[in-house]
Amino acid sequence: MPIVLTPLFFASQVYSQNHPIESEAMHIEAVRIDTAPSRTGLVQDYMKIECPQCWVAYHLYHDGMEMKVLRGYFLRASWQISGEHPDHSPVIVFEPSWVAAQDKAS
């Protein structure tokens, strides 16, 4: 079962054509290289994220995000992967920060 992370310190807004995306949730997850993503049809990013203690490697999978949006998720994934050592989850699903902000507001 994948772990779902709600951002605590990451507060960027996701934009499409200068408008926040609110009708559709974007999906992004860090997937260990020996594991399949939790959804089909996701795009695998070419950059590898590794645990600095044991070198277990992950790739980000997403549903077509722009690179500038992905940068924050690379940081979040590296923090999470490092923090999980030595018990690494096969899939870590990230909730977009604007979704978490909406949930907290309601």
C-alpha cells in the first residue's frame, strides 16, 4: 500500500496558463526502481533520487507536470526517502500542496 504524504513545509501553487488548477488533481509519486507505479499511464522522469545511506533508488512518475513544478517534488521525495532509511516504501504518493491547503481550509 503506498504512503500518501501531505506537505507541511512545501507551499507552491500549481498553475496552468496563469490560473490555478483546481478541477483536476495532478498525480505524482516516487517509485523504487524495483517496483511498478501504482497507476498506469504515468510519465517516468529520467532523474534518479537515491537514499544517501544505502543508495536505494527511486524515479518520479507523474501525469505530465512541467519541470518547474517537479523540482519541489524532487526535494520532497529526497527528504522522504532519506527519512525512511532503512525501511523504504516501494511507492510514495505525493498530494499536491494546493489540495492539502484546501483540505486544511475546509
